[in-house]
Amino acid sequence: MFRQSQPNTRGISTDEMIATSEIEESPVAQRYVPDLVALHATLRPRAVALAAGSELLSFAELEDRSNRLAHYLKSLGVGPNQLVGLCMERSPAMVMAALAILKAGGAYVPLDPASPAERLAFMLHDAAVSVLVTHHGFANKITGGNWRLVDLEEQAPKIAAQPSRNVPSLIEDASLAYVIYTSGSTGQPKGVEITHRGLANLVAWHCRAFQVTGEDRASHQAAVGFDAAVWETWPYLAAGASVRIPQEALRHDPKGLRDWLVTEGITITFLASPLAERMLRLEWPSHTALRILLTGADILHHRPAATVPFTLINNYGPTECTVVATSGPVAPGEVAGKLPSIGRPIDNTRIYILDEAMRPVAPGAAGELYVAGAGVARGYRNQPELSLQRFLPNPFSSISGDRLYRTGDRARCLANGEIEFLGRLDEQVKIRGFRVEPNEIVRALDQHPEVEASAVVATGNEGGESRLVAYVSLSSQATVRATGLRKHLLERLPDYMIPAAFVQMPSLPVTANGKLDRSNLPLPSAANMLREDEFVSPRGIVEERLAPIIASLLYVDRVGANDNFFLLGGHSLLGTQLITRISQVFGVDLPLLQLFDHPTLAEMACEIEALIVAKLGTQSIEDRNPSNESPA
């Protein structure tokens, strides 16, 4: 069961913190991740540490392989505070390589191989990595750097020849553990430097709060460049638990992922808020081993039903605060007009809610949320001015060097000591759990030769989800369509940063002082959206019934026969909802992969018709739905 730390929450005065959680550090906090993994390799050598399908890696094997790679990395000069790029897909080998980097004393920089080459190159050069560890398939994706390339397949004989003994640890609290790049307001990603002190505190709190033991099984399904992947890995391996990795096709498929969690006997899992909410709506077998579902990375809009056989924990934490800053269980049953809170501060963490003059606000009043304590990052890589703006000396602390991280989030402290999240103070948004700076997308859009000016904003829809809308002013001779802009962006940005809609405007509205006037940006509509071709009305009964289903999911006015579900703003999570509606209306189960392969209305309709014919034989489609019930 979940055991929540009890913060010291008191009435607010001008010199008091509003919420804190300080405990005496547990034994696990006295050790760093490599030490703890080595301990379990000695105590439980045959226990499964990592698993992906039929691939199993015991603690003894994990220790042996990571030690050999660590010795090899040290022979290449890797040592304390030196950054090592890690460009690999989710796999036992990726986790092993990250552990080896920590053992060598270095800090790893997780890089998603699916990211555009230009973005990967920027992060590698900005981080000034000394070594890049990757698989053979990705070794040639990035070239031109000064780093030493370690291809795990090609250099396997050299690595295997290294000693299997433990590498003498050079880790200290202030040593860097990892650097994760997040979207930057300047138009370029920024690297967040996390120390071993922060990582050790996260591990110690997590193991204590959720009573993790060697009998637990956890899932690792977050994207490689998402800091939740840190949380999904190290606390469990540090406790001797097993980490299981699902297939890529299951990551955004609620039903498939649920079945995998049950079959694998997963006891603790993390799912970003939008996916977690979909999982909560599913029926769960009573025999599921899952006892805790952790969520976060976005606003949680719903509470679990009383019948859900596990505890839901809502969490909050910027990347700059080592993944998690606050955490708390969500009681079942909806509360009218009230969203779930983000809980209380985790161990050795202090939360302040301050006004514009950095004074504590009155009890229950809203203000900006600041975080202090063990998890606060060292700062931003190569950005001293930005670091000074966001990481401030703590005027409420007598601890030498104690700092506050200014989150840019609005919050208030509730009467029971929990914290209510109220949104962003600036333009930064969360899309599908990822933090996005619209200016980074604007910078990429403006690089297109036919774009004269652009703006990107996040809009909500009736479903409570945010989506990105790009507003573009094109040159008079422009011929580019939405597909061209999307392709241009995909070469520079990850897919979650691609706008769902492109609105064409003669010019962007500005205020009297020349700034973008966001209040006068129109909502996307059939009249202003940049489309691929001329609108073609749905043809035939399946297209006619399917079109309003897609329109209602994507909150667009109309959907034509040639319109692409993903170009209209769809993504894999919405795809699972579309598949559910198709099943309800047409009585057939369209596989998610088919949706990716046949994304236009016409193509989807053909696939649905084929499934209906295969299921019903000569029975007509009209006979399937004689009442002509509305699909929307």
C-alpha cells in the first residue's frame, strides 16, 4: 500500500514555508544507484532485473555486463561530471548502458533515436558529450562530433574483454547523474543537470513511500527522453525489484497495455495522466497484481471508481526537481468542481507559494509554486543566465547554498495541507505528458522558406486535452500545404511538438506595442485551416457515419474523404478512442496498426467495410445498423 509522508504544514507567515517534508534519511539514501544494484547482484544474483518479452537479464548478468562496459568507458576517459550520450531504444541493453555510465562516474544524456537528426545533433553538441553509446542501427544517424562512438554490437568483443569486477566509485552528492533536455523558450532545447543527491533522494523516498521490495514488478514504458523513465527504472533496481518493458505497440493502447500489466504481474506502474485516465475507465480483473498506478506529467481531471483494484497516486514535479516534488493518493469518487490535488511534498522537499515579490501568500491564496530541497537540479547546461533566473537563493532557509526553483506554475495550499495545481503562468504547456515551449516550434516553423511569420498556442477542447495550433502567414507565392509544414517540422522536432492544426492568416494580429495579440487569433475552422487538397465530401454509408465520429473526437467542423486523422490533430491516444467508437458503431475491431497504415477517412472506411464483410458475410452494411443510429 501507499504510505504518504507527513509534511510539516503550518499557517503561513512572511518567514515560513507553506509545506515541507523533511525526514531522517533512510539507509537506502546513504547509497547511490550503482552501489544498490551491486548489493542485489550479491544478495539475489539469479533474480530477474530486466525483462522485455523473452529477453531476461538477471541482477548478476546486469552487474557483469555493466561493470565491463563501465571499465571500457573509463578507458575512453569517462569520469565524474563527464557527459555520455545514450542513444538507444527502450530495452534491457539501454538500462544496462545507463548503469555502466553511472558506474564509470559519468552522467548519461538519454536521447530518443526516433528524434530528428538535427535535434539529436544539437543536444549532443550542446552537452559536449565525450562518448556516445548506441546500437549499431543508430551509429551512423549522427556524425561530425568530437565524441568517441561506442557501438555496443561492433565493439562487443572489446567490452567483453574488460574486467567484471566493480569499478571503484567516484560518485559524490554533487556529481552529475544525468542530463535531460526539455523544450526551451529560446527556441532550442535546454539541458537540465541532475545530481546524484537528487537521484538518491528520489530513490529513497520512492522505496519508502511505496514499500518497494524484491517481489515487486514495475513497468518501463515512458519515452527515452522523458524524465519519468528515470523514475520507472532506478528505484526498482535499487530495491532489487524487476523492471519489465512492454512492446512499442502496447505503449499507447489502453486495453493492450492493461492486459500486458495483468499478464506480466506488474505491481507498480507509471502512466502519464491522459493515458492513466483512459486506463481507469477500463474493467480490471479482480486478480490483477497491480497495487499502485502512479500518474503525472499533466493535469489529472478524474478520480478512480471505487471498484478499481489499485491505488491511484497523483504526482507533480518539473524535470528541474528530479522527476517528483509532490505526491499523494487520489481518493475514489468524483468531487463536483474539484480536480484531484497534486499531494504533498516528498521527503526532503519544501514547497513555497509566493507572490510576485516572493512573499508567502495568505493561506488558501494562489501564487507561484517554488521548490527547494534535495531534488533541485544543479542548473541548465551551458545557460548560466537562465539558471540564475530560475534557480534562486532561498531567502527562507538558513542552509548554506540552499536554492529555490521557480516553476512558473500557479498553485495554492489547501486547508488539509495538500497542494492544488492551477496551471501555468507563462506560455509553456503540457502535450501528452511532455513539456513544450511554443517558441521552439515557432523557431522551427519560421525556418521554412515560405513562412513569413508564425505563432503557436495550445488550445483546450471539450475532452479536457490540450492540442497545439499553429498560425502561419505565408509568402504571396507560397504553395506549401499542411503536409509540407508537418514534414518540415518532423525533420526538426519530436512528433508530440507537431501542431494538430495549421491556420493560415494574411498576417498575425499584434497589439499596440507590436506584440502578438493572442486574443485575436481565431479558432481553427473549416474556413481557415490549411488543408491538403480540395475538400471531398464523405462517400458511402461507412464514410458518412465515420466522419462525424472523427470530427467529434478531434473537435473539427468536418472531415473529408481524403482527410488524414493524424494531420487533423489525431494521435495514438485519440486513436484508441476512435477504435472504441468504431467497435460500438460498426461492431468490428479495427487494429491500431491499421489506423496508422490507413489514416484517411476513405482508407479507414475500406478497412471497416472489409471487416464487416468478413464478419457478416453477405449481410449488407445497412442491415448491420437498420435504425441508422447516429455514430456521434
